[in-house]
Amino acid sequence: MAEPTTPTTEAAPAPAKSAAPAEHRLLVTSSPHVGTPESVPRIMHTVWLALLPAAAAAVWLFGYDALLVIGLTVAACVGFEALMLKARGLAWDEVRHLAFDGSAIVAGVLLAFNLPATAPWWIVLVGAFVAMGLGKHVFGGLGHNPFNPALVARIFLVISFPTQMAVYISPVDSFTQSSAERLELDLAEFDGQTYATPLGRLKDAVRAQADPAKVEAIRAEVAERYPVADLFLGRTGGALGETSALALLLGAALLLWRRIITWHIPLSFLGTTAVVTGIAWAVHPELYAEPLVYLLSGGLILGACFMATDMVTSPVSRTGMLVFGAGCGLITAVIRLWGGYPEGVAFSILIMNALVPLIDRYTKGRKFGETRRAAA
């Protein structure tokens, strides 16, 4: 019989330390585990691709000036994104990866859609800096910002530079016609006024309600100059993303098909706006327009489908999304009907962004394994 071996007293060699970088190490977390092929770059690139139909419509309607505004805004946002990432101490490899993950491109396109074709280059740069700095990186970057960066920049520009942000033109006659040439024709045609948007003229009617004759004249002008078909297709003035409802809906359909967004926020946003404006129209049809005009005018569809649905700044539960969208629609309708500004989408989304933590708190679902009685 072989004698049993005796255990050695020599210490076992220490295992070699793993040289794998942190991003390649296995991270073990508690269950449940949910796997998905989606990633930040894939989602963001899909979003800006969904915005291409609206961008093409803006270029078609406002010529090469619209192309310049969109291109400069996107380039500025990507540039400021890279600079701020580097200022936060990241290595250049990380900066290059994060700056081109698509989030800055989406912010740039959305900011451009909130600008008129006549926006000067310095307005674009200021807006891009505010969007990336005050709207995003001051809170810690992507995933930490409580407010939509493009809307933060829009509100900053509207309050700081109201004159430059309200110089709208009618659609150009040809792609080569500049905004200055189109603006000169508009000034001559409209007797010293720039091209008024449908919401702007409707707000003029509210302000002039003490003069029924003037209100009737404005209502007749709105009905003649802004037929519903033109509002749907985009043959009207406004910011670059406030024109073609058809192009925006095509992009929103792509996001719904890819399940990047759900129907809850857009439908509750648009539905609430339609209900409130419909009630106002039913009570005072001589003063307010029908709900379809409010739905197709301004940035309502852009905001409901592309900015209010931002997964970083919107609620996580479906019930919370419905509450969030309804709140946005209610505030938008109140501002448009009785507020000082003709448009209210940007203000409504930012206000509801601030309420998202509260909405999430009171609309969160039950924990796994928790009974309804215990949850209550």
C-alpha cells in the first residue's frame, strides 16, 4: 500500500493579477437580469436618422440657409461635447467615443429645429454651448441631466435674444434664395412685419379681443393663409422643426416601430392639448381656432414625439408617462390660449421634467414578489 502523501508546507503561488481593462471585466449583479441588444450609440443614431425627414423638409422649405443652420448646430454641439468631456478629465479615446455616440448629434439637430432659418451664426454657437454646458454636463453628462438640453438652450435664447429668435420667413421660392432675400420680400408683402406664424396671429386675436372687428379680421386671415393642408405638409413659416407635421410623424413612426419610444407620452400630450383647446374653441369659437390648427402648428408634434419622450428626462413607468404627457399638454394649451407667449411646448416640457422624480415616486410599480396589500 502506498503511503499517504503529506501536505506540502510551501505557500502556493499567488494568482497573477488580471490585466484586462475595467470595461472588459465581468460584473456580477443581483437578479433579475435583462438582456438587450440596444446601446446608447444605436439608440441615438436611430433617433437622428428619424429626424432626417423633418430636416429634409426644412431644407426644402427654407433653402440652403436651413442646411447651414442644421450643419453648424450639429458641429458646434459635437465640438462643445468633446471639449467638456476633456475638461472633465477623460482620456482622448473616451472623449472620441462619447462625443460621437450620437447624443450630441441628436441634441444638435433638435436645437437646430428650434431655431429659425434666419438665425445668425453666433446665436447657433451660444445655443450649442448652453445646451451642452448648462443643459447636460453641468449635471454630470448623459444620463444625469434632468432637463432636455435642446429645450434649455431654446428657452435661454428666447429670453436672451427675443428679436433674433422671432424673425421668421415664409418658405423660399427656390433652394438658392437666401433668408435675407426671402425676408426682404416678406417685409414688403406684409407691410413692415416679418412672416407671422399661425400661433402668433392667433395670439394677436386674443390680445385684441376687446375689438371684435379686429378679431374677426385676424381669424379670417388665419383661415386663408394657414389652411390645414399647408400646416400638415409644412408650407408655413416658423422654426425649422415647426413646419412639416408629415415629416415629423414619419420619423416618430420609425421610433415607435423600433420601440425606442412608446405611444404613452405622445398620445397623452397631443390628446390633452386637443381636449383643452377644443373646449376653448367650443366656448368661444369666434376667438379661438379649432383644435387641429393648434395640433399642427408650432412645435407640438416635435416636442411630443422627440423631446418629451427623451428617456433620460421622462418617467420610467407607463402610468407616469401618461401623467407626464397629460401635464405637458395641459400646460402647453394654457400658455397658447391665455399665456403671454404664442408657443408653450418648451416651457411645458421643462416644467414637467422638473416633476419627473415626483411622478416616478408615486407611479412606480410593485417590487418583484411583493403583494398588492403589502405594497399599499
